Amino acid sequence: MAREISPKEFKVLIERDEDGYFVASVPALPGCHTQAKDLEELRRRVREAIKLCLSVAKTDPQYRKKIQLFAYEPSFVGVELVSV
């Protein structure tokens, strides 16, 4: 029997790439990421990506092992601009 993956709320990291796309990743679910031109579309797509990853986790023991080994919950510290 597959165990339930929790929690149901996930921290999502959002960045903007060099082409202007917003890119989201979910550190608690390795490989869970998506992109979109605007934030509204990104939010829709990241929900879909999370649902897909949770669905895979229910049936794929290898993915569940990746979650155990590589997942983390980020704690935001800040952003710095460093000159060298």
C-alpha cells in the first residue's frame, strides 16, 4: 500500500529567467517544476505539476525514495547582490 505524501501545502520557489519567463520549483518534490509567461498561469501550472508529482509518488516507489533523499523545505533568508 502506498503511503500518503504530505503536507498538502508546499513552498514554491519562483524566479524569472533571462527570457522573462517565470520558473517555479517545489523543493519538497524533486523534479517538480514548471514555467509560464505570467504569474497567474505559473500558479495554475505549478498546482498541476504538484498534483502530477503526488500522483506519481503514490505508485512509484523509486520516486518516493527520491522524495526521502532529496526533498527539502527551504527557509527564505534573503537576496543579496555581491560584487567581485
